[in-house]
Amino acid sequence: MRLSLDHLTVIDADPVELVEAAHDARCTGVCLFIQSMPVLPMMPRFDLCADRSGRRDFVKRMADHGVSLDLAYPFTLAGRTRVEDYVVAMECAAELGAGLVNVLCYDREVSRRAENFAGFCDLAAGFDLAVAAEFYPLSQIGSLAGALDLVRALDRPGRVGVNVDLLHLMRSGGSIAELAAAPDEFVLFAQACDGPQACPTDDLGAEASGERLLPGEGVFDVGGFLGALPEHCPVSVEIPRLSALLSGEPRGVRARRAVEAVRRAAAPVPPG
């Protein structure tokens, strides 16, 4: 199983520090925010779209450590989004060697959402980038079924598919069985974590960005989730734990604990 370290797991890392944390945790890939986001105040300020020197440093550090960029954020499609505004970001993701670009859909208008998603995928293809549509209960594509409908309409298996986040799968009322039944060619990426039966604060956004649990600490069937994925599917360790960060747990420790917990969840249970 190929493991990537997600930027949210070490949200206090800049791009180069993310690569170093991934290498130290024995991950072969990273999932990177190519621009920091104001809604994530614990993330250092950076912008690889504008900072070409920063891009070169990031690519060199990946090469030095044998780490690749598996997924690039942040791409969103809202009602006022103009797909052409993502040209620079796509060019940046391609230069960094991204395997996939991740997109969230917030546009309420169904026909425009489908049209812009198709245009987004066309733009990505021009940069030889594959697209992973991430479903999220707070977005307009809130379930695995909705995401599969979106990507199947384009019918570009292996190039346009779904990113399945276990937390979002559970919070949207989905199941491991539903994932196992999904066509392999449309499941391009996955994100692993654990969680309680229900969101403890009813704030799904806060839970997703800072209150996830290590595998074994919650009730999710993390092992079953990993086993239901296609063989080719990379897995991201996306376990932001704001409480651990604020308590002073070092970045490297947070990364290693998260990665090791996912590896334990993936290990087969010995007989007897």
C-alpha cells in the first residue's frame, strides 16, 4: 500500500517541511496545498503558484528524499468560479509533478456545476493532470454516490475519478460495502483516519480540518476501508489533530504516529 502524508496532518509545515516529515515517517508521497488558505490559520503563509524559487526548492527536496507529489490542493468549483482562472495553479501543479489535482464542488446549480467540472477536467488534461473529485457533506457533492455520478458522466476512467475520504464517507451515511461496490477505475485516491460514531460538536468542518482520530481510537473500520480500495489506489494519511499541535507535540511525532497507526490498521490480523 502506497502511503502519502497529507498536509493537514502536519498543518504547521511549509511545503519543504512537509516533504521532510513524510520522508521521516517513511511515506513515499505527499498531498500538498500549493497555496496556504486563510481558513487554515495554523498553516504557514506560502504561495507556490507565485513563488517559482519555492517550487524549485520543493521539487529538489522531493528528489533528495525519494518523495513524490500524489495530490495537489486547493481547487474548488463554486457558482462564480471561472475555470480559466486555474491556469496558473494547474501549471504549478504540473511543474511540481502532481499525480492528481483534488477538486471540491460547491456550485448549487446542477447544469453549471457539471459544465464547469467538465471544463476543469479538460483544463487539467491539457497539463497531463488527472482529477480526483472529493465528496464532502458540506459541499454540493456530498456523497460517494454523487461523486460517482459526477465522474461517470465524463467517462474518463483512470483520469477523472473520486477521492474517498473515510471521514466523509461515514459522515455522509455511506458504507464500506458501498465503496467496495464502486468501479475500481473511478476510485483514484483515498484518505484514511478514524472517528467517533457521530461528530462530537456537530461542526463537520472543524472535525474534518482539526479533530480526526488515529486509527484504533475511534469506531471506523479503517482496515475494512483500506481493504475495499482498488489495488492501484494510493492512500493519504489525513489525520489533523489540533489538540496535539496545541499541546506541543512535535511535527515529526505527529506524522509518525499517524502513519504508523494507518499501517497497523492495514496489517492483516494474525490467526488464532
